[in-house]
Amino acid sequence: MAFAPDVLELPGWKHVYSGKVRDLYVPAVSQQVETSSEDIAAEGLLDQRNDTVLVVASDRISAFDHVLSSEIPDKGRVLTQLSLWWFEQLSAGDSPVAHHVVSTDVPEAVAGRAMICKKLDMFPVECIARGYLTGSGLEEYRQSQTVCELPLPAGLVDGSRLEPAIFTPSAKAEVGEHDENITYDAVVQTVGAETAGRLRELTLKIYTRAEEIARGRGIILADTKVEFGIDPTTGDITLGDEVLTPDSSRFWDAETYEPGKAQPSFDKQFVRDWLTSPASGWDRKSDTPPPALPEEIVQKTRARYVEAYERLTGRTFA
């Protein structure tokens, strides 16, 4: 579905792209051709000429491949602050994961919901780790006892734990289209065997570390999607986009977890449930866009995102 996001005028930055939730800006250094490197450096712009991008998280929310007309207050700030917290956790320790964040010194208009990041050459693959069977993986399992053609044991149910976690990639889709689950062999054909192996290794490493951290806070990380790219300056595979937020991951409350049924999750479940209820009057199979959300659903969804942030980080969202 085509949509027209609000494009902000940010000093020093030029809007270049909008996804379902995020808006991307590049440095607007129009004087590059006639300005010397020394002058640009003096203005503090040297590091922002060609190798960085400003990633702004909006309050937009999508469901069923539609960007809704309603927004969720503070959602962009929650996603950004939670991503930053996870980037800190993943870059610490004996085996750090390289990520793309350079600075949070962003224009005042987007303070708290934006990051200045390295511009990566992104791989056309969504890297997904599943530690529990649910969602599209469960649908495939019920048909063939596989997920992304990986064979799994018989007798699993919705919410069954997968030990060890599995790598189930998907192909990136345009806004309004479905991501398509693909096999590991398809990833090999796309990026080569060595890179495919590294993407799988990093994805499962991130999931394993994050799952342990979340579990210690009473939250189950059922699955997560991460994206990687090549840092042109180093040639290293680097973690990009967002990481381990309710938009890219499925979080469950450990206290209420019960295999064999759908688990309440810390994401846009209230939105999905309302849209598919008779109250919305919306037909998913039609060409009409979803209706605006009632204020009650908006506030419940905001509260769920904030709860995920506070329980995971131990910080109060302000």
C-alpha cells in the first residue's frame, strides 16, 4: 500500500526514503563540490558526508502489510531507545557484535527517536532466528513438519521450544508486500556460502545472547529478525537497522507462557486483534485500507510497547 509519510525538514539532512516505520536521511552537504575537506571538517561535517545516514523511527504502525492511518504515541522513541540498549548489550563482553550506530547527536526535532548510523551495503536477506515454534513457522510445520524446509521433531505445538534455535531466513519485500520465507540454500545462492554461514552464525549468536538476557527479566524471546550489511570502510559484516524490539521480535511473558496455544505478545497484538474483529468492520481480503484505530486500542498498544522497554532494560520510560 502506498502511503505518504510526514517528511521533516531537518537541518543538515535530506530525506531519501521512508519504510513502514523508519525514515532515512542523508547528509545535505550541497557545497561538497566546491568546499574543501578542511572547511567541511571545520564545520563538523566531514564524517557525515558520504558514510552516514540518519535513521528516524516514526510513530507509524503497520499490520497485515498496511501502514495504518493511526499512530502510536512514543512508539518511535521506544523502538530507538530499546534498540540502543540492545546494541550496548551486544557490543559488550568477550565476543562483541559490530553494529552500525555512530552517534545519537541528532537534530532536536527527532531527539530520542533517531540515530546516526554507518551507511552499510545491506544484504537482501532478513535473518531470522526462532527459538520457539509459532507464526508462519508453525503454519509450515503443520503442513510438512519443517520450517524453511528444516525438518523438526513430530508432536510440536504452538509455542513449543526449539532446542537449539534455528535460522529461518526470508527475502526482503517492498512496503505493502509479504516477506517470503526462503531456504538456507537460497541464501547461499544469493550471498555465497561463506557469507551465508557467517550470517547464520551471527543471527543465532545474537538470539542466544538476547534470549538469555530477556529470560532473566521474565520475558521469553520467541524469535527475532535482524539485518546485516557490509561496512564499506572495514569490509566487516555489521548489524544494522533496529534490533530486538517488539516490531522485529516476538516477546512473551514467561509467567503466562503455556505451550499449545497462542501466547500474548509485547507488540501490536491489540491492533491485529481489533482489525480482525467484527468491531473494525474491515475485510482483510478486500482492497480497502484498514480503518483508524479506536483511542483505547492506541493507548493499550502504547502501554504494551512501554512495558516491554521497561521490563527488558530495567529503566523507566520518560
